[in-house]
Amino acid sequence: MKKKNIIIWAIVAIIIIIAGYFSFGGGQKKASSKTVTIGIMSGVKQDDAIWKTVAKTAKSKYNITLKFKKFTDYSQPNKALTNGDVDLNAFQHYAFLNAWNKANKTNIVAIGKTFITPIRLYSNKVKSVKDIPDGATIAVPNDATNESRALYLLKNAGLITLKNDTDLATIKTIAKNPKNLQIKELDASQTARSLSDVTAAVINTNYAQAAKIDYKSAIYVEPVNKDSEQWINVIAANKKDKNNKEYKEVVKSFQTAEVKKAIKAQYGTAEIAAWDIKLK
């Protein structure tokens, strides 16, 4: 009988120890880490450094592991998002996204602003916009979104005006051209090479960098205002996922003071954090 009681009490003691182990968290698993895959463009070391900062915050604050799928063609990240190959993507501005949805009948939405990379007007022949002579030739990108952006730049520089209610600007939507400027439409990748042949050229920052043109040498910089809001880059998701908690936390991980510092460290003023700027 005594031996039986000893066994019973031993069993009770073991149960108490196990119960206490779980009660005080010894047997509890840590909250499972969530993984979010983001589609981005490849070959940009500065962007990799910025995303490293984002990933660090996502992991430490929200226990989210970020994985990246890199693309070489701008037509790929939205296809991957629609197909479910990535959870989010971050490579495009509002104008590109809107044009993509319209052309491809997709339902991709912006869930957070990231940055804007102002385009610039460069010249090897004049030192300022006021020195551009009558009849000068200005090169602009010939794809729809970048040509529109270039024409809005010329408008903000005071060189032309556009017709009222112009959304996507084209040469046909120019209302006034007091200097009778000749607008030369070129593939965006060729605008930098055209500088020796034209008076000035509107060049995207990535092509200016590839041509080793110092962005500080521009004679005019696209202002960040309501005209340029459509060129702000975004983190995008499928519409059905726009309220996903983890995806919103990824956005919060990007929109931090640390990331703002990283953008400035990597790009100077060539790229500007855009989630909290006031547009005039």
C-alpha cells in the first residue's frame, strides 16, 4: 500500500511540474514568423540597401520575414502579383499602375507610398531654363507615361502650358508654346545620348545615372506638387489583399525615419521619401 501511495504521489508531482512548465511559458512556442514575398527590380544596389533596412524593422517589430523576387523587365512584377508568385510588389508609380490596370484589366491597388524620383531637364548648351532660345529642340521620352511626365515638367518650368483637364499629356495637349519649342520624342533610353544633338533633354534618373550624368547638373528639377503626385512610387497588392494585416505592417516598416535616412544616404536628393510630403 505504501509503495502504491509513493507511485501516486510521484505521478502527481510530475503532473504539477509539467503544468507549471507550460503555465510559465516553458512549453509555449514563439509566435510563428510570417513571410511576405515582394517583387522588386534587380540590379539596383541602392534599393537593396534600403530594403535591408525595411526588412530589419519588419522582422524586429512585426516578426515578418521579407523575401524578395527580382525582375529585369517592368512587365513582370505585376504579372507575378496577379498570378500569386509574389505577395506584394514595389517598383511602379501611380501612373504606371493605373495604365497597367487599364490595359490588362487587373485589380492591383496601391497600399502605401514609398518615394519619388524627380526627373530632370539637362543641357550641354545652356545653363538655365531662361536661356533656352526660341525654336530650341527638347528631347522627351516617347512612352506614354514618361512623355506625359516630361511635358508636365516643361509646363512647371514655364516653357509650355497644357490644355485644361489634361491627365495623360501628349504633344497634342500642349495649349501654348510661346518659344515654339520643337519636341523630339525618343525612346527613354536614348534621351541621355541626345544631349549633343538637342538644346535640352528630359531624362529619367536611372538613364542619367547609366550615362554618368551628375543629377546635380540639371537645369531644372521636377517639383514635387500635385502635378507630380501620380509619379510617386508605391507598394502594391491585389485588391482582395488591400486590408491584409501583414501587408499593412510591411508598409509601416517602409514608412519609418530609418528608411528615410537610408534613402538620403543612398540617393542624396535624387530620390525623396514621399509618404509624408505635402503636395502643393
